[in-house]
Amino acid sequence: MNKLTQAESAGTGTQDASTPTHKQSAIFPSYGRYDISLVKGKGSWVWDDKGNKYLDFTCGLAVTSLGHAPEKVGAKLKEQIDTLWHVSNLFHIPAQEKVATLLTDNSCADQVFFCNSGAEANEAAIKLARRYHQKVKGTGRYEVITFEQSFHGRTLATLTATGQQKVKEGFLPLPAGFKTVPLHDLPALEAAISENTAAIMLEMVLAEGGVLEVEPEFLNAVSELCKKHGLLLIVDEVQTGMGRTGKLFAYQHYGIEPDIFTLAKGIASGFPAGAMLGKGYLREAFTAGSHATTFGGTPLATAVMAATIETMLEDELPQRAAVMGEYLTGLLKEKLADLSFVLDIRGKGLLIGIECQSPVGDIVLAGQKQGLLFVTAGPNVIRLLPNLYVSKEEVDQAVDILSELIHTYAKKESGEASS
Ligand SMILES: *Cc1c(COP(=O)(O)O)cnc(C)c1O
């Protein structure tokens, strides 16, 4: 039951389009794409060009946290479209002040730099850390220490910071100034710190790396090491931020305060936007002319950011993510308890991972056929990222489909009996 197999046919006759004479795409093949073209979305649901309907537990990779086409945000976007799209950062942009105040009033940060993506936010964080040490503190420090399995973006600096070999292949030489150590290995971290170290950067939950939460004790030790050695603590909240984990920012679960943290994915409901936030004492490091980007915090982007953040706060979406996340993980644990194929079910709020014994790519494809969209986090981990308004009924539907899929797959994979 509850299978979404009876996908609605739009009756447009577009099915014929599935067998065209294949012309090579004019797009670089840098993405491995699924064979689905999504053309419409509303709330938790998306539709493809053939009229098939899907329950979306991907959310554009933690981006559309208010669901697809959220009305309040859409209304503000339309209003702004008729008012002003873009002006240069050579002028004051009042909505930037508004968004910056919303973000700093609700976090440990005192100021914000606006940009357009997660990689750019992390790039700005790395630049700020170096410049703070070199221009404010008058030291030559430049090195940033990161962790294995982390993900920080695809620019040359952020892919170097990323603790995964696959994003670095073929891009040599990589910029100097980065060291990567194993997560939760305090002696290795201590040994990596030198007189050149400027900052330690990490995610609270390594999302791309397998939905791995950083152990609170390790995090405390990292925070202490930063204080002891005068290093800046940079928290990459690009995926964990904006309510996803059950707090507005994931660091708020742990009683630590980063010097710098970064945001992007969930910050503007799908409008491209990012932000780098920092403590007051970092202010002098970014003097006029030191860092810039043409599209950062335009009137259009900040209108959408403001509407997104206000909606999140008004509707208490972080709290909602915590409650629904607990419900979803609880249900998964109950329904998958009989399977030794499932090694772990973990997560924080609505960032959830199901670690399996073998690669789960085929389960993702089978899910698409059943009308449920989700992704992986590394080869063996299923990652669930529903929107923060997701209903109990939608969670029940998704878990029914997932449970059946994983049971079927586990049986096939290991000949294991399921009860
Ligand atoms: C997605 C992601 C990034 C990169 O963001 P882009 O907007 O794709 O540049 C950086 N860090 C983390 C933790 C992410 O999940």
C-alpha cells in the first residue's frame, strides 16, 4: 500500500519524447544525471515532464527547505521583481542590512558577507581567516586544517580543503595551505597544528561524507585547541544550517561558538545565495576593497533570503525539523530493525542517513520508480532531506516505500530472510 506507482499521466503524449535520435548534449557532462526531467514543484511534491509525481526527500540537496514554490517567499520575490533586481555593492542595499540583522540576532556572529554559493562562502571564510592573521594579528599564518570525509566545495581552495580524494583528481597543482586529518583523531589534529596554522574548519554533521555527526567531546577539544593556539574555528553550515538539523544553525546544539560560519543551501529557498558570518573582532580584516563579488546580496537575493528566514523563524521550522526528524528516524528504526543489511540509522533533525552493507545506488533508482526521490551520501549511505514542513502522512508514505525497497534489496543482496 501507499506506493506512488500509479503515477499520474499528464496525457500530453510527451512519452514519445523518450526515444529521440540522440544528439549530443550541449552541456558539459560533469554531472551524472538521473533519467528524469522535473518540471513542476509544490510543497513536498515534484512532477516530471511525463506527468509522474514524486515525493521529494532530496529538496535540491537541502536547498528547498520550505518546500517547492513557497507562497510567502514567492510573493516577496514577485514584488521585488517589479521594484529592483540588481545594484552594485558600491551602494547601500537596505535588505542586506535586514538579512544580516536577522542572521546575527539569531547567532553568535556579528557581521555577514553575502555571496552566491556554499563554495564561495567557504572561500570567503578561508580568505578572512588568512587576512585576519596576516593583516590584523601581523603573523604569517595561512594554513587551514580540515578533516577526512568532509566536503567544502568545488573551487580550487575549497576542493583542496575537502577531505575526499575524488574531487581533487586531475586538478593539480592544488593551492598550498591546507592539511587534512582523520576525524575524531585528536593526536593527529594536535600534531598538524604549527606556527603556520590559521584555522580549523569542519562540518557539525559531515553530510556529503556519509551523514556523520561530529562527536561533541571531539568538538569541544577542537574548540579548546583553537583558543589555546589562537586559531579561528570555522564551521561549514552550508548543508546543516537554516534549521535543517533542528536548530537554526547546527553548532547551536553543542555549546560552542565558531569564529566564522558559512551558509548557503537552505538560505533562500532555491534562489542562489550564500553568506559568511563572523565575530566582531574579525571586522577589521575585511576592509574596503579586500573582498568582493558582483552578485552577493543583491536586492533580489536579499528579498528572498529575508522572506525565507522570516518564514523559518515565524513557523518555528528548526523546532519542527527536530520533532519530525525524531519521528522519521524512530519510524525507520522500527521498520528496518529486522535487517542486518542496515548497519546504522543516524542523523540530526531532517538530515538523515541510513548506512547499509553495500552500495545503495540501485535503491535510489528503485525509489524513483516508486515515486520517492532521495540521494546517497557516499556509496553505502541513503540520505534523506525532506523539506522542513514535511507532514507525518508524507513521512509515513516515504518510510513505507523505503522499508519495502530496502527489504527487497536486502533479500536479493544477501539472501537474508526478512520477517
Ligand atoms: C553543498 C556544500 C558546499 C558547496 O556548496 P555549493 O553551493 O555547491 O558551492 C560546501 N559545504 C557543504 C557542507 C556542502 O554541503
